[in-house]
Amino acid sequence: MGARVHPTAVVDPTARLADGVVVGALAVVGPDVELGEGTELLPHATVLGPARLGRRNRIHPHAVVGGAPQDRSFRGEPTELVVGDDNVFREFVTVHRGTVKGGGVTKVGSGCLFMVGCHVAHDVVVGDFVTLTNTTSLGGHVVVGDRFVSGGHVAVAPFVRLGELAFAAGGALIERHVPPYLIVSGDRARVRGVNRVGLKRAEVSESSQRVLADLYRVLYRSGVPLRVAAERARDEFREDPYATKLLAFIAEMPA
């Protein structure tokens, strides 16, 4: 079937375009870029390399995927971006390649939606089915768990971990790790509750949802320091896999 490239698009000779790739008017595909089957660049979209994009990704106008990292230590080294399948990058999204000091690779999983104006910085690792709402900004080296969701105008500091199925409310300014399954909000965001909507959408069982609600009260409403509460709760909640994962995440958080 081959690729379809608009006559006004600019495609570097070293780029590799799989069958079914569509490159729209005035789009740019840079050196050492690989686009998987069915991936589409709409007019004015840009992919720079080194970058490897999987199948059926869709890049909207004025998005720039695979740009150089915004890091003073970067000296033009051949770091890269690796993207899975079925992701949507809406208008003005920016996703930057890694840095040598961060391992050299920025990674995006599959099934993610990056809404207008989102930024994914160097050396970030994004899981699967993540949704970042308009103008969410991820600092360098952030790790995002599967099915994490942000509201609009969320900012995440470098090196923060965002747990799976957690939710950051609109306008949250996040400078600490966000445990899985919970909601955070506010300037210097704090945990506010259990992400019941996200858990329901992910078809987590009612019994596990109740366990997580009980565990949340033990951890955040008992008046006991978080690490102490988590250690005390370990035996009581060890039978539930979601509770176990939440407690393990907290155990790994910096003091």
C-alpha cells in the first residue's frame, strides 16, 4: 500500500515510513524518524528524530514530537523518543527526546491522549492509556503510571512519579509523588480522596474499591504520619492487590 506524502510535506531521506502512513500538507518528518503502519501527520505536524513511533498514531497541526530536550547539559547527542501505538497528540503538543544523563530515551506507551498544548519533557516515561488534559506540563524524568488522568493546567515537577489510575484535578501543582488510585489537587497538591470514577471506569471490583476507601482513611485521616500508618496497615490490607500496590508505592516514596 505504501505511504501517502503530500507534495508540500518535507520528509528526510533517512526517515522510514511504513505502509499506510499519511503525511499531510506542510508537515515535516526529520532525520532518523520511523513511523509505524497507519500513523498520520496532519497538516503542519512535525516529527523530529531520532524517534520511533508505532502504529496508528495521530499527530495534529503544530504539534512537535521528538524535539531536542530543553536541558542545559544537552550537546546534540543522538538521544531518542520511543512511542507505542494508537496515541493522539493534539494541537501544539510538544514531546522531547531524552538526555544522556537521563538514560537517553523518552518513552510513551500506547493508547494515550495528549490534549492541546501539553508538554512531555526529556526522559519522561508515560504508561498506557494516559490522558493529559489541555496544557498539562510534565517536567523532566517524570514517570506516569497507566491510566493516569490530569485535569487542565496541571504542572508536574521533575522526577515526580504519578501512580496508575490516579487523578490530578485541574490546576494542580505537583511537586511530590502521587500514589496510585488517589486524587490530588491544589497548589502544592495534596491527596484529597480515592479516584472512584477512574477505578469504576477501569472495572476495578467493588470489593477492591471498598478496601481502597478503607485504606485511604487509615493513611490520610487517622492523624498518624503516612509512613507509620502504611507500615501498620500492611498486614491488615495484604490480601487485596490494589491495596498492596498502593502501600508498596508509599514505601518507595522519599521521606
